[in-house]
Amino acid sequence: METTRPDAGGEYHFLSRAYGRPVALLFGWARCTVIQTGAIAAVAFVFGDYANQLLPLGQYGPAIYAALSILLVTGVNVIGSVESKRLQLTVTFLELGAIGAIILFGLFGTPETTVATPPAIEPDTAVLGIAMVFVLLTYGGWNEAAYLSGEIKNPQRNMAKVLVMGTCILVLLYLLANYALLSILGLEGLRASSAVATDMMHQVAGPFGGKIVSIAIIVAAISTLNATAFTGARVFYSISHDLRIGHWLGVWDGRGKTPANAQIVQGSWALVLTAFGASHPDGFAAMVNYTAPVFWGFMLLVGLALFMLRWRFPAQALPYKVPLYPVTPILFILFCSYMLYSGVMYAGQAGWIGLAVLAAGLPLLLLQKTEAPTVKNTSNIPIPPK
């Protein structure tokens, strides 16, 4: 869908084309208040958990560190996209090095204690459902490249390559890292740990190794936060052009080449969600539960949008054809339906709060513009003055 009509709005753009502006506005609201900001808060809690291992600040230490990380990343993105990209490039290299070290030590290291084989557990549908919510979170971000399609050179050719290669690399690293962690800590060790990479390296390389990996995970969390904040603000920008109010959200800072106002609003709401997460025993889990039902609901609509767009625009040229169509998108739709069911049934109070926040965005439909928005370039991004 992105190769057909590249746009910085990502899913917002083709949900609008498939279902109309009301659905797109609700998605924009959900992404701004639940999906993207919830993901920012969740990753910030990962940062906080590991930072609190190095320098404990008490019961609310993870939340304090999480808030500081959000302020840092928001500040960098407000300054400008060039600085954000430099930060991303630097921390990505460090992140890959850390993941490589975890995999190597896990596969070839020897634990200080013998890992006991856990007893067999009877399968539980409820446990499987919520477990899948957390497992699929680790693959989150595979679709974020869609928000940069308007800024990628020759997106008709390169967009599919970026998505496929990025997803394959992510899956490979995830499976290797988890196998390494299981090899050293075992299933029970993973369950009992709040900082699994640190505990694993402590087992094979001693306290110093544990601290080094804690620092590396902190860097990795900053990398993820920065990428999430960078793409998330683009939706604020897109939604502002379809409303009669809030035009200031769409102001593009020509000096920094970034939607600075959108970054500030996004960071502020992420801080509110961090405070909400701090009121729970596990802030990270609270944020995952908060975002899951809304995220998978809209992913279901995205899958259906492929059929809607082909029905509405049958003559549209297709630079990229979906493999095994229609089997592949149907499987995606069925899986999203199951994940939506799991999120609603098993995410608990936080999940229902996320749905309530989504419903609170319904009044936005009364503020949508009656005329079609004017788009002056294919990327929907203003060209800053030179």
C-alpha cells in the first residue's frame, strides 16, 4: 500500500483512502494518545528498569528514569531531525554490538549455576493469549518504516525491500537472543528476572559483565525511543491537516526540519502515561496492556484496507504485488482478530482504559474539515526554505 502512494502519514494515509477520513482521524487520535505514546512509555520503562539496576533510586526509580529518557529524546527531536538521525545511527551500532555480545555469551558461555528443567505446564488459552501480546510486542516497529515512505528515495522499489529485510533481521536477532537467554537462565530464571540480559551476563561474565550489558540495554532503549518518537510525531502532523483546529501541531520547523510542536505534545502525553504506569507494580506491563487492544484493532483494519483499496481503485498501478494474494492478507487479518480478542479479554484494566481513551477521540469527527486537504507534494512534508 505504501509503494502505491508513498506518504509520511503511513497507516493514517491509507486508512483514510480505504475507509474515509473519520476512521483515519480515530486512528490518528489512537496513535497519538494510545499506540505510539504508550509504546514510548513502555520502552522508557525498560530504560528505567535497567538504569535503576545501575543506580537505584528506590521504588519509583524506574518511573523517574523513564521520564528522564522521554525528556531527553523529545529534546533531541525538537532540536532537529539531523541531530535525531545522528543519535539514532550512533546508538544503533552500540545496540547491535550489545545484542551480538548477548548472543555469543549465551551460546558459548557457561553459567555459574546449573539451570533446572522446569516442570511441564498444561496449556492455558488465557495465558497463551496475553503471552502472544507480549511476544508480538518484541517485533513491534516492523511497520514504522511506512511513516518514512515519503522521505525514502524511490519508495516504489525500496519500500518493500526495507520492510522485508528489516523484519527478517529482527526475527533472526530476536530468536537468537531468546535462545541465548534460555540457555543460561532457563525458563524459571527468565520468569524471576526483571533485567534478563543483566542477569544472564552476570552468570557468565560476573558483576562487571552484568553492568556492561545494563549500559548497553540502556543505549538500546534510547535507540528505540528515538526511532519511535521520530516516526510518531509524523502522525500528529498528518492529523492536524484534517482538522479545523490544531493547525499549530502541523507546523514544520524549517531550521530543525522536524514537527517540533508535535514532538512536544507527544512527549508530554508520554510523560502522563509514565505516571500512570508508575501506579502499577510493573509499569512496562501496564503500558503493553494499555496499547494492545487498540493497536491490534487498527492493524485488523489495515489488513482489510488492502481489499478495500483494490476494490475502490481497481485501475491503480501496483509497483509491488502481495505474495500469495489473497492468502497472505487473509492470514494476517485472522491473526489480528485473535490478537484483538486476546487484548480485550486478558489485558485487564489498562486495556479498557486504552479503549476508553480511543472513545474519547470521537468528538474529533465533529471538527474534521469538510473540504479535501490540499497536498502540495507526495510526501505530505513541507519543503523547508534553503
